[in-house]
Amino acid sequence: MARKQQGKSTRKKTMQKLPVQKPSGGKKARSPGAGPSPGAKAPAFSLPQDGGGTVSLADFAGRKLVLYFYPRADTSGCTKEAIDFSRLRGDFGRADAEIVGVSADPVPALDKFKAKHKLAIALASDENHRMLEAYGVWQEKSLYGRKFLGIVRTTFLIGPDGRVAKVWPKVSVDGHAAEVLAAAKAL
């Protein structure tokens, strides 16, 4: 009697494996919610940005800042979010608020992303994860049962006084930019 063959399936896997990313210095990722809370002083930063140069928290002293963290440039959700913030950039400007998107992508990837989608917002790179850890967005994630470290989509509204006014953890992209704009106008 013939036995059924046991073992691995012969179907091709269509899912591309994501690289396992590790936090800087071999440290473990911070637990969820370990970033600054409303009322806390926003952690200082200075990061390389698209187009060259740097961007820092001090650049926005006396102004409101929308600081949004996204997992990876040129992926569907991140592209939609960046386009939504870019579309509303003029409205944010009238509310005296600037927008900076931050990911762990290298600057050349940010330049390509910005040019491809004609983005009107600043993009900053934190390849060493120091700022991502300071804001508590570098966390353990799970996809298809596989655990890895990465950016949890989160937005911070920082007031003119340099303090966190509002935090949106685990952001859902649809309607998010408009919700942040309403909060910036009310601040």
C-alpha cells in the first residue's frame, strides 16, 4: 500500500521575508507606551533628512510640529499617509504647524520616495534607531507569526513650547492626517 508523502508543501511561497531589524547597541526594544506622554517634554533629536542637511527639534521652537513615524518608504500604507500629509501641508502651515515623517530608511531611499510621489513634507532618517527608541515607536511586531523589531506607526503633535500635546499610537492611515490637522488647529 502506498503511503502519503509527509513533509513540506510543494507550493511556492509568495510572501517575501522581511529583514529582521535590531535596535541600536543590541538593546531590546522598549515596551509599548514607553515614549513621551502628553505634557512631557519632547525628546530632542537631530537627524539627516531628504535632500541633504539635518532636521532637529530645535528647528521648530515656537511652532507646532507633527512628527509621524512610519515603517517603510514606498509601501502602500506609508505612501498613502505621506500623500495625505502632503496634500494638507498648506492647511497645516495656516495652523502654524510643520510636518516631519521619520523612518529607519536611509536618506537615498527617502529622496527616491519623495520624488516618486511628489511629497511636500520633510522626511528624516533614523537608521541607528536612537530617536525611534526615545519616542517609544521601535517595538517588537509580529507578521504571519514571525516576530521582529520595527516601527509602530505613531504620530506626535508637539506644541510651540516643545511639549507633547497629543499622541496617536498604532495609527490607522485612513483619515489620520485630517484628524491630526484638526488637533493642530485646536492647539
